[in-house]
Amino acid sequence: MPSVSCKDCPLRKLDIFTPFSSDEVKFMQVFKTGELKVDPGTTILMEGSNSPQLYTVLSGLGTRYTTLENGRRQVINFLFPGDFTGLQAGLMGEMKHSVDATTEMTLCVFRREDLWTLYRQFPERAYDLTWIAAVEEHFLGETIASLGQRDATQRIAWAFVRIRERLVAAGLSKGNAVPLPYRQQDLADALGLSLVHTNKTLNSLRSAGLATWRDGQLTIDNLASLAEIALIDPERPQIRPLM
Amino acid sequence: MPSVSCKDCPLRKLDIFTPFSSDEVKFMQVFKTGELKVDPGTTILMEGSNSPQLYTVLSGLGTRYTTLENGRRQVINFLFPGDFTGLQAGLMGEMKHSVDATTEMTLCVFRREDLWTLYRQFPERAYDLTWIAAVEEHFLGETIASLGQRDATQRIAWAFVRIRERLVAAGLSKGNAVPLPYRQQDLADALGLSLVHTNKTLNSLRSAGLATWRDGQLTIDNLASLAEIALIDPERPQIRPLM
DNA sequence: CGGGTATTTGACGATTCTCAAATGGTGTGG
DNA sequence: CCACACCATTTGAGAATCGTCAAATACCCG
């Protein structure tokens, strides 16, 4: 299968991403060195490695995580189409986390050495890259607030609202549901909960008629109540650049 | 008191910060529009506001936090000399968190409108800005892992090791101790623990001869054991650019 | 000396964890 | 086509970490 031309990139059309000028499209086409297609379970970036590549998720879902010395795993966040990853190794020399493909994924590949060229030749895109980093920072801060201050029910409600928001924005919603092909263990590791407690909390949300997550599909049955439980004030999904 | 000239900036000499070229020093001198000196307790940036300014901490310590709808406060991180803050409002239009001065602080002030100029005229500094954001992202990821996977003792041990590391790097250590003029409530809010439990855990660390935090001074009595408890593998403090 | 704030301590309760095992679905090989 | 292995989900029970409530103590400053 041939590589998707940036001109025809399906992600560009989405409302969460800032628009491209035609110059930017042309530049990205040169910046993009190829496409990577991986099977579920593949490790795309590995903690401690020194990846020479940066990626934008074109399709599919992934998991970003670290493993502590006692073997426990923390999922830092999930990767959705449009997410950019690999900056850390690109700028800091070494990956501090791993990224696995959860579903089959297609990624746009960029070369680390070209990053500096981007900064010199295309300040608009450099600015966007910082913007992307700032947006990421914002979400990580919100995650910290969730792990620190929300109880199990609130955490799951928060995760569901945010995940749905992002997947809808990525154009992946089907009716009232979005695809969420993770295991309960993945969500547990993301929210700092045990698998058992996650399972029981999910059941209570389901019987309360708030949200149903089954067979890799998340259905939000009552968004307003869920957002209220999650202590989220409704806001538009954060606009951001697409790399 | 006159503003510190970037040429004479005391932070530049520190090993954690990447070196400046003389061109960069000159550019920063122009970019810097002034200095802000604030008393303890002052709110420097406020959640929801649209600050036109960016800051580098020149001296003093601060607290970055958000408040949930139920009134609970999450301290996202502490601000130390050399930290850069305000990018979020600069790029995303609105602050998603607040920053308070804990001690008296002096901040280098930059104008948001000049940010774009920086990207066009000085790609090296633009690159550094992204680098700073990536380093910040890394620390937030580590914080998420702490809140999600470490218990109370491990969290405090982790915080102490990291904080000491950073304050030593900032040149603030006095013998075996570093200044840490926060309240126990601040640490509790940073680590997602209750004040009471934080207090009891601190006491147990003290009686175990690991660390003593008293009168705004943190003394690490046994760094090796503390790092082991914290599940931290010893590494050099992360090098980063200074803005 | 009195008010305000931070720290400390005790007691109790509950959210959440660990251990353990059952259930259910899927794919492979006999 | 069934048996079996493997994996994810589900359920139960007991334990423990941690939170909340309450109050005492200590410290600082006017």
C-alpha cells in the first residue's frame, strides 16, 4: 500500500487540528520520510532506547507507559490518531517511556536529524511543535490531578469523558459509541487502580446507566452525569496543531 | 534594585543548564522585558486568565497547582530557579493552572507577542523552548507514575530525592541540606495524600534515619536507602536549556 | 497574652488492594 | 468436533493502606 500523501491526509480535515497552509503541506511532505505499519502488540518506542525517529499516529491506537523498578506499569496516556510522539528521544537523547501499538497502527515517520532543519527553515512548524508539547503538558497535568484527587469512580468517569471527546474529535465515533480496544488492565494501569477494583467500578457505572464498556466499545449512556461525577466542566476539546 | 543583566545571570553558570553562546545572551537581553519581584503568597499566574507574559524563575520558590470543582487542590509541581512558566497561556490562550510564589521570588519577564519573533529570528532558542517543554513533559510523566504506582512512603521518598537533586543543581544546597520552605499540606497536595498521612509518613522516614524535613530545611540522611525506597535508579539530573 | 497557622497525635472508618478462584470466550491441535 | 490452553473478565472475602474527624501542641507575631 502506498504512503498517504500529506495533501490527502485524512486527519487534516478534523476540527481539533489547526489548519495547514499549502506551504506547510508541502513542507511536511518533504519532512515525512515514510510510513510505518505495525501489528497489535508491537513496541514502537522502547524505554532507554535512542530512537532516531519521530512519529505521528495516522491510524490505530497505542499505549504509552513506563515500568517501575518493582515491575509495576504506569500507563501515562493512550495514543490516538493525530498524536505526535518521540520528541523526548529527539531532544533529550533517550526515551523515558515505551510506546506499544494496541491495535494495528499506521504512523508517519520523521527523522530526528531533520528536526533542526525544521526549526531553521519553517518557524511556523517549530512553533506548532512547541504548541503540541504545551497541549501534551496540559493533559499530563490534568492526569496528575485525577490520580491525586479523584477517587476510583471519578477517575474512570474522567477518563471516559476525555477519551470519548478525543475519539469523537478523531472522527472515530460510531453512533453513540467509540472504539476502545484496551483491556481493563490497561485502564487500571493508567488510573493507578487495581484490576479488580477497576472491574467493580466499571460494573457500578454500567448498572447506574452512565457508561458501558464492552467488546472494545465504549458507550456513554449519560454524558452529563458522567461529566458531573468526573468533576469536569464542559469545554470544547483543545484545538492543537497536527504534525 | 536594577535588573540582572543576562550577561551576569547567575543561573547560566549552573551545570544543569546548557551553555549560552554570546549571541544567545545578547538576544535574551532584548527578549527580556523586565523583572518581577513578588512577596510570598502572591499569585503570579491564575487559572483561567490570559496572561500576556512568560517568566523564568530567577530566584525563589513557587507552587503550580489546579483546583478541582470539589475544591480539592492538586499541586502539579514546585517551581525552582531556572524553571520557565507561562507557555500554556502563551500558546493555548488560557492558563490551565495557577502559580503562587511560596517565598519571595524574582522572575525574568518576557512578552508573549515576542515569542513569535523568537521563533523566526532565533531558531536555536525556539528549539530550546521545545526542549524545555519536553523535559517538563518527562517530569510530569514521572509524577504520574508516582501517584499511580507508588505508596505513601515511596512517593515521599521519590519527591525528596528529586527535589534535593533539583535544588542542589540550582546551587541552593547548604551542606547536607536544601531549603524546602513549603508546608506539609503542599507536599500532601502534590503527592495526592492527606495531610495527616503525610505527617505520619514523614515521621517514620525521620525515625528511620532517612530524611528530616524541619523548619523549611530538608536534610537527606541516607540518600542511597531513600532512592532505593523511591524505586529510583540513580541518574544525573536532566540537562536542559535555560530561558 | 491572644489569635492565627502549622504540626502532631489518636481513633475510627472506608476505599482500595491482594489473594484466590470461577466464568467465559477464542484459537489450536488431536 | 471436542479437549485443552490461554487470556480477559468477573466475583468473593479478608486485609491494609490511607482518609476523615477531632483535638492537642507548638510556634510566631502583634
